Amino acid sequence: MASTRATRLRRLARTLTDRFDLDHRRLGVVEATWSGSAQEWTFTWTDGPTVEQVLAACREAEPEASKGLRYVRVLSEGAVALGAVRLAVSPTSGAGRRPFVSPADVEALLRDEPFPLPRTDRERALVYAVIYEIHDAHHRDRAHPGEICDLINRYGLAMFLRRCGAALSPVETLTDHYAATHAHPLWRWRLVPMDAEVLFRAVREDPRATAELIAAALALLPGLPAEFALAEGELLARLERAAPTPS
């Protein structure tokens, strides 16, 4: 009887692997393992479908053999980094304060998301930068969930945004330059930009503003109150002076 169930569950694991296309997605396979101490079978897989999806598929295909089965979805380092990045920038992580993310938070965030993947190029770049930092620092090709969360909790996201070379909007370019001097730590931790009006004034008051910063300030003008347009001529003149002379 036990041997028959083992055969059915291992066959079911292969069926699920094919059904959710896990092997072709390079996510490994659904593994069926028996624990003698716990006296239970466990299905384990990486990323892929949610526990609810696998549970429903098992009940449909093998309702008897899958009774009492334990389900464990393991998150890859990429999925953990993705969840940690999303938690750090989320408004619900607490506006006005430094966020703290943990592996348990990431598990909860992604619990109902099948096949968690970056939705934007920026998410993809940040995930890569965070994982690369751990691989490079520890000289190994594995980043543990706690290490990923600790890294973001310790350094924030702005450092990784700069390292990954992601494109910044004008307001982000200016925030990245002026956040520290204007006591705006939320850029460092959560990529929250400064107010556009404050940034425009910062450039006007900065005698060392580079051509890049002046150009970014000018790009903000369409969204600023009309009175800020009075400074356009001044900044255009400064931009011309600051621009490098063609060789």
C-alpha cells in the first residue's frame, strides 16, 4: 500500500512538473520526498505555481494519494531579491521611515503570485545588482534569503540603482545628487524622490551645478508653477557655460 502510494506520488510529481512547465523554465522539478520522522510526504518546488495551484492540481489528479501531502514552494534568490526590492519601495512599508524587510515578509508578499518575475527593467536591474553584490562579496554563486534582506536593510536601494546603471528621470537624477545634503534619507532607502520645487531651487542655489543637473532642472519646468519659468533664461545661460566645449 505504502509502495503503491509512493509510486503514484512520484508519478504525480512528474505530471505537475510537465503541467507547469517547470523543467523548461529552468526552475527544476517538483520533488516528492518521504520523511520517516514526520511520517509524511512533501512536494517541493522552486518559484513556479503557488501552493494553492499545486494543491488544486493534486486534488484533481490524485485525490486519494495526495491526502495529507505537505506542499513547500521554495523561493529562488532572484525571487527573494525581487520581493525585498518591492517591499522596500512599497508605500505600505511606512512613509517617512526606513523600511525593514525579512524573508518572512517576502514569503508573505509572494505567496499568491505564481512565477514571480520582475515587471520592469528597473526591477530586473536592481535584482541583479543585489544578487551580484552578495556573490562577489562572498565569492560564491548563492545568496541566502537572510543575506539579501540584510543587504537591502543595511544599504538601501539607491546604491544598487546607481551600480546597475538604470536610467533615471530628471527628478531622480537631481534627488540622487542632492538627497544627502537636503536631509532626504528616503531616497537612499526606498528611492522616494524629493519635491520637484525643492530640487529646482537647489540647482539655482548651487554654483557648482553641472550641465547634467541644470538640464535636469530645466526638464522639470513644465510640471512646476508658472513663476518658476522666470528662471529659465538664467539656467539656459548657465547650461551653455557649463556644457563642455567641442574639441
